[in-house]
Amino acid sequence: MAEGFPEAVGAAAGPVDPFAGPVELEETGHPGVDDVLARLEALEGTPTEAHVALYEDVHQRLRDTLTALDNRPGPTPGP
């Protein structure tokens, strides 16, 4: 038995996913970001091999959100 692991976790139990619990999100205050991060709730109950695609999707959406913020018209510079 490996040190630091409970007896119930053995070879017969299979791999343990330490992130298998529900995803708890805090609101950021930015509705677009909160909507994207809410997609992480779909991780619960999905196979681990599907997580990469979901993380990549969330990452791309967050990048798109940041890009849109960078492209917002701002105040015109003064003389």
C-alpha cells in the first residue's frame, strides 16, 4: 500500500480522479466570463478523456472574450 493513500484505494479500485467532485465556481462579475466558466460544470460525470476538449473549448472562449475587450472602442486620445 502506498503511503498516504487509504486502504480502500487499491489496484482493484482503478485510477482515482482527485477532481471527480462537483465543480464549484465563483462569479467573476463579468456575465460573458461567468457564462463560459459555467461550462466547466459539465465536467462532472463526463469521462476523463473528454475533459481536454472541454477545457480547450473554455480556454478558447475566454481568449475570445478577452480579445473582444481589447477591441472595444475606447476614448479617443487627446492632442
